[in-house]
Amino acid sequence: MNSSPHLVRDVMTRIVVSVTPLTEFKEIVAVMKQWHVTAVPVIEGEGTSKVIGVVSEADLLPKEEFRDHDPGLIEQMRRLGDTLKAGSTLAKDLMTTPAVTVRPDATLAQAARLMAERHIKRLLVVDPAGTLQGIVSRTDLLKVFLRPDSELADEIRREVVGRLFPLAQHRVRVDVHHGVVTLSGGILDASLIPVAARLAHAVEGVVDVNCALTTSAAQTAGAQSLGLNGNTWSEPLSISAPE
């Protein structure tokens, strides 16, 4: 079974159409229409893929907006960038720079936070040298929620139940329906119940977690009489907060 796609490189689109600084306005519009995209990266020039900016629909619209009227002085000062773009014809004058980018090894959560913080719909993916590797959109980040329920259940049994409760795996049930996970059954250590819920929720593609795990005094007493406890692992366990 394939593991969860935790990184941008796992979901990004690798074939990306781009323009150069000297690409003209009309050609940029034609490229967007042909490729059904709303933004194109601007690369340094022919023979290189180093990103220097991005031209989006928002960068092009001022030309239409200011077509039938000249902005007054106050409006020009308030929207200087837009009024300058309205009179521009080349990508180097229309682009937004620097482009907001992300590395291929960034987590999906990091990419989602960056999009939310910058109020954008897509991120250019670049390597440490700034070379274009792909593009990731909001839709790409949502691909993980298409993982089959059976795949999610298998991963949770292996990575959560198997590691947290190696001595009680047979008593813990994992059910997944439309991405919603239900954990049920009896365990020995009540302190691990919220940990199990948190780790299950961190699995890529999980929509929500219903944690119905329980413990009882009888179970705890029985475990103590055998010298066992719920924190016994067959291998070291590293627990970290989800991104």
C-alpha cells in the first residue's frame, strides 16, 4: 500500500506553461485561454526555468477596468500598481514579484496555510535555486480526501493502533466511512485516548475522527497485575503534532 502523500511533490502538477518577461499582453491572455489557467509564472528567459514573478488574471484586468475612464489623482495614488499595469503591455511590467512559492518537500498543511495567509489560489513550486518544478493549487491539496476508506483504515491500524496499542490491537476497532474515522474498543491507558484521536486525525485524507475508545478499572487492574501498561511499545514511538 502506498503511504499518505504528505508533501507538495506528491500532488503538484509538474507540467506548467510559462512566459518570459518580454511576452506581450495578448499572448499571455491566449496562453491562459489555451491551457485553461488563471495565472502563469514568468521565468527569467529562454533556456532557464528560474521564476521571477507571476502574471494572474488580476494583473491583467486593470487594462479593461480603466479602458473607458481615466482615474483621478486620488484613485491613481490609491491604486498606483493597478493604474501602472493598465498601461503596460509586457509580462515584466504586468507581473507580481516576487512570486509566492513553496518547496516540493513542504507539507500539504504548510502549503494550505501559505495560500490562506496570502489569499491566493495556487503556489509555484521551486527548488532551492528558484527553478520551477511545478504548481500546486487548492484543488491539488484536496486530492488526499479522495483516498479510499479502506486505505485510510489500513494506515490507521498500522501507524496508530499498531504502534500505540501493540498489546491490545485485537481489542481496538477502526471503521472509516466517507473519510470519517471511528475508533472503538477497550484499552488499558486512558491517557492515550486523546493521543490516538490526534494521530488518526493527522493521517492525510481523514475528514474527522470519532473516538469511542474506553478503559475500565478492571482492565487497568488486570494489566497492572501482569506488570503491563498502555505505554508499552514494541518499538520507539515518536509522536508529533500534525502540521
